[in-house]
Amino acid sequence: MKRFILSIALFLVGFSCLAQLSNNSALIKFVNEQGPCRVSFSMSGTGLDGKDHSSEEGTMDLNVPSFRVTMGQHLIIGDAETLWYYNIEDQEVLVMNSFIFILLQDSQLDRSGDVPVVTYTQSNGNKMVFRILSIEPLPDNLPIDHFIFNTASLPEDAVVTDIR
């Protein structure tokens, strides 16, 4: 399950970094059109067996290249250089380079239905589907450190693993 949640984190980081790429894909154009925004989404993951293995709802505050994702017991904060993936329940933080937007080259955007849908298929066949439920401008009153992960606020027994 942790590996699947990490895959979701990597996907969302890639989504937030898309606007920096010089590509003409529909997904990149869509992200560029939004500007600083709060995206509410639902996500479902399907394994190789065709069964749904997880589903979550969450929000992503996006001000490219910075982002903040809240999804269940997971907080993911990043910028163009660093990603912090915080599992609140387990008090574990994984710090990594934010270079993984390359994963999104095979993502597809479908705007034909009621809501935009982004589908990402991993190389092993697992599939993640993100339904974008709403997009609204970011609030003007966000704290200046909204897109910064504050390790000083972690409990003493929290585990921080830095793999940069």
C-alpha cells in the first residue's frame, strides 16, 4: 500500500511540474491554463488484476512549480527541487529530488465528460485515474510558508529519510 501511495505522490509531483516542460500535450496545456489554483480530485488505482486497489480524495494547491497535496493521512509538499512525502499516521517523511515529472509522459487527459480525467498507466500495468472535481483560484490569504515543509514541527519520534 505504501508503494502505491508513493506512486500517487510521484504522479502528483509530475502533474505540478508539467507546466515547466516545453511540450504541446493536452495535459500540459490544461495545467498551464489554470494558473495558481486549488484542485479537488478523486483518485482510483487499478492493479494488474483489473481490480480497484485504492481510492482517495484530496486537494492539490498548485503554484507551479510549488504544490501541496493533502490526501487522507498523506501530505506531499514540493517545489522544482525537493519533494517531502509525509505519512502522518506513521510519522514518516521521505525527502527526495523532484525530478520525477518524467513519469507523466504517458498520461492522458480526457475532457470529453462532465469533469476532466487524467489517466496514468505505470510501466508495470497499474493504472491511476484522477477525476478533477473542481478547480478554483488559490486563496489570497495563504501563509507564506504554505509550500514549504516544516521539519521542525514534526514529533520527536518522526522518521525522516532523505534519499536526495
